[in-house]
Amino acid sequence: MNFKPNCLAKLIAVVSLCIFLSEANKVSAQVNTDDPHLGIIPAPASITKGSGTFTFNQLTPIKADNPKDKAVLWLKDYLQQNRNLNFKIAKYNSKLKAAKSKGLILTAKGADKLPKEGYKLTITPHNIVIVGKDAGLFYGIQTLLQLFPVENATAYKLPCAAIEDSPRFGYRGMMLDVSRHFFTIPQVKKVIELIASYKLNTFHWHLVDGQGWRIEIKKYPKLTQVGAFRQQTMFGSNRDWPDSISYGGFYTQEQIKDVVKFAADRYINVIPEIEMPAHSEAALRAYPEFRCDTVAGQKAPRDINNLYCPTEQTFTFLQDVLTEVMALFPSKYIHIGGDEAGKEPWKQSAFCQALMKEKGLKDEKELQSYFIQRIEQFINSKGRSIIGWDEILEGGLAPNATVMSWQGEEGGINAARQKHNVIMTPQTTGNYFDHYQSSSPQEPVSFGRYATLEETYNYDPVSKQLTPDEQKYVIGTQGNLWTEYVPTVAKLQYQIMPRVFALSEVAWTQPANKDYTNFSEVRLAKHFARLDAMNYNYRVPTALTTIDTMVVGPHFVYTLKSVVPGARIYYTLNGRDPLDTDLQYDGPITFSIPQNEKRELRTRVITPSGRRSIATRTLMYNKAPMPAINYTANKQGLKYKWAKNTFTSPDQLNYTAPQDSATINKLDAETLKKDNPNFGVVYDGYVNVLADGTYNFTLANYAASQLFIDGVQLTEAEYALPLAKGFHQIRVKYIYNAPPPPTGRYRTRVAPLKVYVTAPGSFDKKELAAADLYY
């Protein structure tokens, strides 16, 4: 059979259309229309739901005012790479009424009436219109894409709605430290791609610190030849790299330019950080001539290899470095660090002391201010501005500086009161993503305190201590990932997700539109599915909110749940952490516990991709309240007996003869520490319980102390005890061994003797009050 070529082409087109129309019946829809925010993170300012859906497929025309706009090109590439949809973007005639046009319309018409970075997204059964310009158009596209189902299909049903949206803050940032551990260009780009899709607009790139110099500076090649590599990768007691293998890496200037363009195409501004005057070990390894002078025959001061000396030679070096940096980064802001500067090298430097006298500086804090102001003058002369950590407030704030408040909110509050712009990123409010995500020892090794998802979400960067006029100086907020304990991409992703989603909502959404329950139990579901589809790692939320708890009573019912789509929950009753071979949860679990017996429930979530939550533990104890003791002496304080010795466990105090005994008005061992580097002490007395109920007791240090109430030891695992109103016996054992003198920058810390109590019906943990102690 013979066909003419044009007939064959027509037949192929008809067959292809029939196949497509057949496949188009496979329509995917995955939006929870009951959710007032339609699953969108960060929650938009306004959503008005409509009726019906719009079907998006390969035949949907896409039109734009400017088909070459970078937001439009980004969308075209996304649909091709991620949805297997290859579109040609047509020119849109903005003189036409968008409501009458079919398909997807991307237009700036009407965007002038929107707030900066704002957009309007309207979905009807016959078209989708996104109104916005520049970043606003890009963010409207991101919102639209969140309405798509996770799974690819030939057609997608999108819910009809009208969304008007704009950000709360103009600065919405994420910081990545690549000095402590190095990450490659593709790995850095994945972070930028992620934060852009959640409407963050700033990538703070911590390129320089003591552990590695990561940016090529052509005038000073040893910064990367020497400063980019190190031996013995260890922080504290955590070792994660073989001693015999050099660790490091750096970015060439061409790679830096590539990242800056990649970010700009996603409306992300990249702010480089070049640390000074401290955190400079890497630079000073390469160029030790910029250190302070030392006195011959005397021990070099602490931090001598960490702190630049403020000589003219040093300033020339730093200006040369910053000149090359500013040529690579078009950012208005250049971050110059300014934090954690130990001043001892300056105190012992004859040059620094002479300089202070010459400049009329009364102390080393003012010398740091002089240093920062010299650098600021240079950066300002190039049309840029500095950002510094809140220590730049010490000794007087540089005239045009923006303060990044990290130690707490106090620095930011003080800067705002001085009419300086402030970026709030306190380590005390859940903004430090290197912190543990719970108090469980199952969490991977991390830094210091812990910051839960809820804590990150509930933070408000605008302090109520500020007046309305002062509040306008808070220009935004930021999450920080320091990488002392982050050697891999898997760990990086685990630390920031899902906390970066919470950060995006803090930075973008007005407080009145925020709802943690909706965020954590409804909207996160689809976003975890998106992460799984992209093969991103993340921390899997647990089946119970409380990771480790003890409850007292005879009857309990537990309903377990996971927000991760398709996840299974496993549990055990035998005291072991669950595996996927254990009992699978399929409905509420009921416990009826005999008197004076305990039961333990442990749970774990396992996702379809195999990721696992940490295990939760709930100890249930059916015990009647401990009766009060008949005590009438009414003498406030405690008796104690103590002995000098080097103890390794509080148990050793059971068979140690006391050296002395006395009374004290409160539970406090600090006086004994002044003259005794090694000792053990036992406190005895009574605690006055003001009401019947279950009390939770905790210690600041379980290795060095023990607590007994009515002869029952309260441990880290079993800390709750039902007590009747009245007096109860209390015994506390404590051992102390003074830490050795510090040999580096970090001191060994010994937790003090502290006993905390949480009263019935309260979540407020308070130190055991002296007024409640008797002997």
C-alpha cells in the first residue's frame, strides 16, 4: 500500500492525537482542597477557592509578555526536565483581556499594583493567569507548581482558586558554611534550587573560616594552596576524616561566577562572607605575616593564629581580597563576620597597644570597632554595604552596618534602637539548623542545644520589645547551617529539612496566616513526597510528638500517625526499638496496666523510600501517689556531708566516710568548688510538695549526680513520680572533678548541680526552689 508523504504525516498526527487523548484520561490530582492553604508552603496571604478544576497537559498553550524572561525560561526548563512536557512559549498580547485567553498566561500587566515580590495567581476552568514581574512572577510560578501532583502524568487537574500573595520580609535567607566541611558546586546548587522554590531570596555563603579558605584569590594563591586544606579533621571529640588524608577543597573564580548566575536566575542574591578579624586560622596558615607580634621568650597568647593584626599591611591584604570578591559577587551586601574575636593577641601586642594609644581607643573592643570601620569605609567606597555578626556592636557600631543577630535577640534589638537594619537569626530560637532536632540521643551528632521544627516555625523575628518605629529596621530573618558536624550531603539535607520549610513561612507569611498544626500535620505531607521524588534526605517526623516520656496512670489509648504519605508505623512493647519486622500499627492501641506495674510503648515511622524516624519511647506506670511524711521541724535548708577525693560515680559516696558535714540554705555546690578540685557531696532533707499530682524531676548532669525522692531514684529514663501533698524525703548525690586547663579555643564545661521540677499540669521546668527545702 502506498501513501503520499503528506497523507502519511496527517495519519501519524491523527494517530498521535488519539494516543495522547487516550493517555490524557490518566489525569492526576493531588491537592487537599479542604486545606485552607491548598498545601502551599509558605502559606499565601490570601486564597479564595473557586469551583471546578483546570486541566493542564501538553496541549495547554503557554503565553508570556516576554518569552525570554528568566522566570519564563526557568518554567520551560522545569516542565521539560521534571514533567516531560516540552512547550514552546508564545508571545502574549497584553492588550487582550487575560480572562478571555486560554491556557497559561504569564504577564506583568497589573503587577505595578502589587507589593514588591508580590504576585496574583488565578485558576479558572479555562485558563491560568499569573500576574507578576521579576521575582513576583517567579514566585507565582513556584506556587502554581506546588499545586501539581508529585507524580508525573499526561494531564494534571489543578483546583480553581484566586491567590494574592507577597512576602512579609524583604530579606529571607539561608546560610551554608562550606569551610568546616566542603561541598561541591552541584551540591551547593541543589541547596539554592531548594530554597528558591520556597521563596527564600538570599543565599549567605560562608566561604572563609579557620578550618578552610574556599574562594580563589588570584593575588594571594597560597590562600587556597595552603589555607583550603587541613589535616586531622576533628571538632571537639568528633572525628570524621582519617588523620593521614588531607581534607579540603575550594572554588575557582569561574565556578563562583557560575553559582552567582545560577542563583540570580532563581532570584537568589548570593552574599559572600569573608571572616575578620577572627576565625582567620586558614588565612594565617597561608600568610603568617598578618598575625600579631609576640614577645620573645613568652608563651604566645591564645588565638594568636586566629586573629588578624590591624596593621596597614593587613588592611592592604584584606582590601585586595575584598576587591576580587566584589568583582565576583554583585550583591549590595558583603558579610565581614566580626564574631568571636578573642582579644588576647591584641592585648599582648606592642603594635596594637601603640595603635590604641595613637587612635585614642580605650580598650580592645574599640580596636575591633576601628578595624570594622576601616573595612566598612573601603566597602562603602565601592558602593557596597557590610553585614556583620552582632559582636560588631562592641566598641561602637560602624555607621552603615547591618547587624546579623545570632547570639540571641539582644544584639538585633540594640541595633534597631540605633536605627540600623537588622537580620534576626538567633541561635536561641530554632534558626540554627546545625542544632539537634530533638533531645533524643538517637539524633545524629550535632551542635549544642536542640531546635525543634515547632520552635523554628513559631519564631517571630520582630521583637515585641521594639516600638513600631524600631520594628521597621528588622528587614528579615535567616536560617544557618554550620557544618562542624555535617560531613556529607545526606547530613546537610537531614539538618535543614523540614526546618527550612518552617523558616520559609516565618520569612514570607504574615503571622495571622500561620498555623503550626495545619503546617505540620496537613501541608508537610505533599512536601515530603516531593522530597522523596527528588531523592532528598530529610528528618522523618515521629509517630508521637513527644520523643521520650513517662506517664502515670492505669489506662491509656494511643493513636499514632505519620504525615509522610504512604509511611508505615511499627511498634514494640518489649523495650526494644521497632524494626519493620515488628508489629505494624493499624488502629488505636489501648493499655490497661495493673497496679504498681509498668508498660513501655516504642514506635518508629518507616517511609515508602525506606527512611526512618528515630524511635519514640513512652513509659506508662500505674502507681498510687507516694504518701507524705510526718515532718514538723520546719527548718529551711538541707543537711550535707562531703569528702575530698576523685570519684568516678555518685554510687561511690555510699561507702565513703564523710570529711565534714554542715547545713546549707539551698542546693548549691559552687562554694565547695572554690577550694576543692575533686570532691563528693550528699544532701539530705525534705521537699515540700504543694499539691497532689505527678511531678517530673530532671538533673543538669546525670553522670555526676543522682536524685532520690522517698528512697526512689529518679533517672533520665524514669523521672516521674506521683506524690501526695506534704513533705517527702529528698537525697541528692553529686561528684565534681575540675576540668583540665584549656589547651585550645574551647574550654571543657562541667554542668553544675541543678535539680529541676515540672509541676502537675505544667510544661514549665523550674529549678527546685530553696523555699521548698527543709531538714
